[in-house]
Amino acid sequence: MDNLESRVALECKEAFAELQTDIQELTNDMDGVKIPFLEYRTYTMRVMFPGIEEHPVLKELDSPANVEKALRLFSLLLHNKMFLLTFIHTLEAQRSFSMRDRGNVASLLMAALQGRMEYATMVLKQLLADLIEKNLENRNHPKLLLRRTESVAEKMLTNWFTFLLHRFLKECAGEPLFMLYCAIKQQMEKGPIDSITGEARYSLSEDKLIRQQIDYKTLILNCVNPDNENSPEIPVKVLNCDTITQVKEKILDACYKNMPYSQRPRAVDMDLEWRQGRMARVVLQDEDITTKIENDWKRLNTLMHYQVSDRCVVALVPKQTSSYNIPPSASISRTSISRYDSSFRYTGSPDSLRSRAPMITPDLESGVKVWHLVKNHEHGDQKEGDRGSKMVSEIYLTRLLATKGTLQKFVDDLFETLFSTVHRGSALPLAIKYMFDFLDEQADKHGIHDQDVRHTWKSNCLPLRFWVNVIKNPQFVFDIHKSSITDACLSVVAQTFMDSCSTSEHRLGKDSPSNKLLYAKDIPNYKSWVERYYADINRLPAISDQDMNAYLAEQARLHSTEFNMLSALNEIYSYVSKYSEEITMALEQDEQAKKQRLAYKVEQLISAMSLES
């Protein structure tokens, strides 16, 4: 790897110089561009309930008056620490209470308690203390604590940081994360990306690397300004091997770079017109009557297929449902040409043409396979081939190294921001210092003086539970689109971030995965940053409970109306009704709960909820 790195240094230098120019353009472009941060509610929802767009906690609860009254009783119960802890521990003791349920209950509780952050924090600390005790009693390795989300407490901790680090993301960490995302996207799009397999010439991930030589050229297309045809055309960099959809996406990126992704037109709703002279307008598509089919393989149309050349004029227009036309330069059979007049404009109506030249769609029954740059089976053969998937030929490793070299500055900038206690004059978020001190107190209480264990608890608590999630999923923080190749590269960065927080030595050999080899030389340096960061936090003055509670009260006040509390309570109640016997029994067996007649109150709640209005 070292020999390779020195041999590829030149290629890195060239690629880096090239990227610097691009990044210079990018940073110039980004001057004055507002980073498209998501609002607090959308951001927290994406972390708490990933993949669920229309969640009940965002809507008013539509229920009879008795249910609302009963839910207000339930709210009082949830604000009883004795009840809430028993409720959570009882759920966790049930075999049918799945990992998914644990995450769901943790997120619903945090949504319901958003307006009472001091109380939520007190409960979270107690749950973590119980988890640590249980972990040590079961003689589990203490380093495994908080490693996986196997308890309600662990997911609550992720959500707690999500609530309390939002401001830090907006003011500080968001910028280097957004720059890294942009640099990866920019670098990936400078080379071919296969639109079917998601593989690319430039990649940090070996799994997503095109393992063939693809010849391509960079073209500049002059795009008519979609908002004003009379203003100057917008130059857009594309590749002649791009599919038409890829070209549309690059044009949308260039024309709407200052607009959040969700507010832009979508590529599927737009047609790409190639304008030749004043009258001839040709709609280019991924598939049309000119699409080439050989044997069982159908190849998506690219700019090269249509013979679009440098500096051609194109326009994005709202999609016409029935435009099947043929460009003058594509290779077309004589029979199809006869349907057009000599200037290649329609001789019949679009409908008459459509009936004769249907759009080619993937015909799964006839076994036609679609491809773009690489036929999938060839790639498979190569991967499973006799060289074995670990042995990537040198040329491809050099590409991984070159891509890594070009993105290095952006990875460093992000890691440096996340592993630093001083940020452009703003202090370390209180939540981090407070939680790290709590973990140290727990270690003291249990007589754990092994620095590795303390270090690992902190790494599992913040970098693993929160930051890795955000690095892998910048779309939780920004209004952007993350493609599969960008996702693969971000996963390599996230893995490197996690390795930097580990105290164990990574023994690397020729069989180690390429992403570990790729950053092997950088990790010792990153590890020293992490150690310094934890030591710096340790030296900061402790935060008094009074100061922390004032801060938590302020956060709760700012965001108390983000979620509908009754809807969240109604969702949590479904677990009360499912496990009512077990919950009641647990409350009857506890002396403190008996004194407070909590089991009776749960029975009251259940009958109030089941009353017919």
C-alpha cells in the first residue's frame, strides 16, 4: 500500500490540483449560498423515525373527549419517575418487545417529553446507570456498553443528543459536513457513474468502483435559463457517457444550486431538449426508439449515443407526455426515417407517431436486461473470479488512493471540528461535557479506573450514537439528495471516524478490507485528536445541575410545540394496553409503587381509554 501510495502520489497531485480548482469554484459558488439546513422538527424526525414521512406525532389527535381526558391522566403517570422507569424496564423484559419497539418507544418518549427536558434527562441518566449496573453484573465486557442499540436508554441517548446538538450543527459542525458532502458529490460526478449499478470511476469504496476502462469526455452544455429564456445561458459540465437523466440532474444542480433539494423541479418531471437552430428541438430520453438492443441487453441512451457535442444548447422543459422524436445524428434505420420529413420534424401528430413507435420499457418477461456502462454479470464474474475479491488490481487501488487524496482536506476539516473543544469562539455544547462527566462519575462509582474503558464509553456514547449517524446520513441535517455512490463514500468516512475513536490496535494485513488500508496511515493522527479532545473536556470546569437545568428548560421552551404531545402519548399507550398485565404486576410487586397506588392508576387509565364516548 505504501509503495502504491508513493507511485500514485503524482496522480493524486494532479487530481488534487484539479479538485482544488473545482473546490475553489465550489467555495466561491458557496459564498453567500445558505447551507440548506432542515428545520428542527424535520431534522429530529429523520433521526428519531427514519423513513417515516407522515408520523402521528406531527398531527393533531382526532379522538373523542374521553380519550383526550384519559391521555392527560397518562401524561401525569409518565411524569412519575417511579412509573416511567418500571414501565420501560417491564417492556424490556418481554421477549416479544423487539429491537424496533425499543427504538420506537425511546423516540415516542422523547417526543412526549420534549417540553420537559430536565425530567427527560433525569430519567435518561437513571436508565443509563441501570444499564451500566446490569452490564457489570452480567460480567459483560464493560467496553460493549452503549455499543449497540439494544435498550430504550441507548436510543433515548441518541435522541437526547439530537435535540441538544442541533444548534451546534447549525453554528459549527454543519458547514464542514456539508462541504465534505459537496466535495464527494463533485469528485464522483467528474468521472463516469453507472446509473444502474451505482458504481463510479472515482470512489472511496472498493465495492462501488468501476473495474473497467471507460472512455469518456467532459462536455460543456449551454443550458437555457429555466427561469428566464432571455437571460444568459448557464454553462453545465457533463460527461458524454452520462445518461439523459444524469444530465438532467447535473443541469438542475447547476441551475438551482441555491435552492433546497425538495423545492427544485425533479428530473423525472422534466424533458431535456437539444436545440438546433431556431426551430429544431429534439427531446432526448434514456430510452426511445433509437435505444440499442443487442442479444438480451438494452443500453440506456447517453449524450454520446445522440452524438451531442461540446457547447450545444439544451433546455429543461416540463415533461411532454407524448414526445417521441429522433435526433438527426443518431443512427436510425431507413424505415423509421421515412416517418419524418427531411428536416426531422414530425409529419404526423405526436399521437400517431406514438402508436407506431412505443417507448421501450424493460420487458422482464422477455428477459431483456438494461445496462449503462458495465454489464452487471461481467462485474459479478470479475468479483468472484479466481483472483478473489480482496485482490483488486493495482490500477483500481490507485484510484481509491487518488480519490482519498483529493478529499483529504474535507475529511480532516470535519474530524478536526468534531474533535475540538474550541470552535470559532463558541464553547463546547453543554450536553457533551455533562454526559461525559456523568459517565466518569459512573466509572468512579463502580471502581473502573481503566482509561480504555472510560474512553470507549465516551466513544460509544457520542461519536457512535450520534456523529456516525449524521456523517452517514447528511440528509438528516440538510435538504439534499444522497446518491448511492455518495452514500458508499460517506460510509467509508464514517467507518474511519469510528476507528479513530477506538482504543484497540488495528492489525492490518494484505487481507484487510481496502477501506481500512486506505486510512491506515491517518488513523494514528486522528486517534491523537480524539485523546486530546477527551482530555480537554475532562479539564473543563464541571457544569452544575442548576446551570444544566436552566439550559434544558430553555431548550424545552424553544421547542415545546414541535410534536403533538397527545398523539405521542396515544402511540405510547398502545404498549401499555399490549403489556397491561405485566406492567400492573411489576407495579404491585414494588413497595414504593404500592404506596403511590400506581397499579390502581394504570387500571383507571385503561378503563378510561376503553370507555365508549
